[in-house]
Amino acid sequence: MTPHYLPSASVKTALYAAWPICLGYFPIGLALGVLAGQSDIPWWAMALMSILVFAGSAQFICVAMIAAGSSLWAIIGTTFIINLRHVLMSSALAVYLHGVRRSFLALFAYGITDESFAINMARFRAGNWTRFQALIVNHLANCVWILATVSGVLVGQFVPTGAFGIDYALIGMFICLLVFQLHNRLHVITAIIAAVVAVLWAKFVPGDSYIVGAAVCAATCGYLFQKKRDKN
Amino acid sequence: MSVNDYLFLFVGMGLVTYLPRVLPLIYLSHKKMPQGLIDWLGYIPVAVLGALLAPILFIDTANAAITFGKLEFLVAIPTLIFAVKTRSLGGTVLVGMLLYWLAGIFL
């Protein structure tokens, strides 16, 4: 049975679970804000983007594309492709939110990110985790994200380009999230295939199509290898 | 960019971000997917992250050449080891930034 109120102990557990996300989001959000500031994006636009979009990697790419003078439609299209991966996460979370009312799901879905997904799935799988605790994790992470990105724009003018390795924040996040996804040998093989295909695709095909192209190729290979393994 | 440009851009980005997050959840919380699709989707996160990361590490943006000498890649090796050992997201981000910053100064 799911409680309709939250005892303070379970709120504390949720805050404890959200802590690594917030710690990870702060430097990344700050870095995003600094880059945005250097591309002359005002703080209120950063706040608006973090509230309406809340998708780290898409926001980084958006800032880079604004700086490069891309068209608005190209940025929206790229965002769609990059965030299509959340279809999977949303689908996987549905297993643990079976029959929950739609208004709750609508509120919850807003905060599904790579990081909150990873933490909530691990907690749901371990048991003793309610959807209200999962909601706290999602929205606490969002609050920290908004705060960090806006702070980045405001202090960014005092930070020289490339200072403190901020350009590496997103790469560091990708590396660690990739490590979180390496559950078995087939996942390692899939990651290597994705990397090789993406590098070749990016070298020979202009634009950002390599992300979805390589991901679909590699996931299909991983799935076929799994079927072959299960047959033997 | 004007206020209207920003508003149009972020509402558009927000929609294409929110819909893939909300529609499967609302639809599937009352249905079942074929097992083959679930298995295939299970490889998507690792494939997307590999595809996002590798070109940043191995493609020289100046001349579009494939290289193993980029600073991003050299820093990625100790950062990856740190991530495997600690499994700490915040720690990995900070270690990667610190190493990249130091490498930029000393190399």
C-alpha cells in the first residue's frame, strides 16, 4: 500500500537519495550557465530554459547551437532527437507506477532525467521506495538545476573561458553515467559498437545525426547478440 | 535573439522534451509491451551514452580527423577509472574537471 502522506523519515531517505544528483548537477549547471553567459544568453532566458526544458545535455547543445547561429527549428529538432532516449526510461518506470492516476504521472514525468531515472529505478527495484519519494528526488534535482544554471550566468562574467575545467563537466557526467549502464558484457560490447559507429558516422556525415544513428545500430547489435546468446 | 525567439525556442524544446517523458508513462502504466521491444530498449541508454561521448573524445574538431591524442581522451582514462572505482556522479564530474584544468595548465 502506498501512503497518502509522507512521514519525515521517508522524506529524509528521499533527500539522502537525491544528494548525489544535486552534487553532480551543481557544477554541471554552473558550467552550463557560464557557457550561456559567454554566448550572451541573459539570466532570465537561462531560468526559462531550465524551467521549461530541464534536460542537461540538450541544454548544453542548445547553448552551443545558439552560439553557432543555428536556426530555432534545428535546435528544437536536435533536442527532440537527443531526448528521445527518455521514451525508454519513461517506459521502464511505468512498471513501478502501474495504475497511478494521470495527474501524478504528468507531474512526475517532467523530472525524468538520466540521473533521476538511474537513482529511482535502483530504489524501486530494491523495494521500500514510494512514488512520492521518487517525486521528491525529481523535483529537488530540478530546483538545484535551475538555481545552478542561473547562478552560472550571473557569476559567469567573472569566470574566464575554460577556467576550472568547466568544459569537462558534461564529459565527466557522460563517463560516469556510461559506467552506471555497464551491467554485463553485452552492455560493454554495445557501448564499444556505439562509440566506433558514432566516431565514423560523425567523421563522414555532417550534422548531429550520428547520435541516434549510432545508438540505434548499437542497440540492435546488442539485442541480436542477446537473442543469439539466449538461443545457445 | 528577441524575447519572442527565446520563448518560442524554449516552449518548442520543452514540448519535445516533455512528450517523450510523459506519453510512454501514461500509456504503458496500463498496458504491456512486447518483450522483444523491452529488451531492445534496454540497450538504448548505454548505446546513446557511447554515441554521445566517443566523438567528443576521438574527433579533432579543427580538422575532423580521428585521433587518440586529444586532451579530452587522455583525461577520460583516469576519470573513467575513478567512476568505476567510486560510482560517484558528483565526484567523477569534479575529478574530471580538476584533471582537465590541471592538464590544460601543465601539458
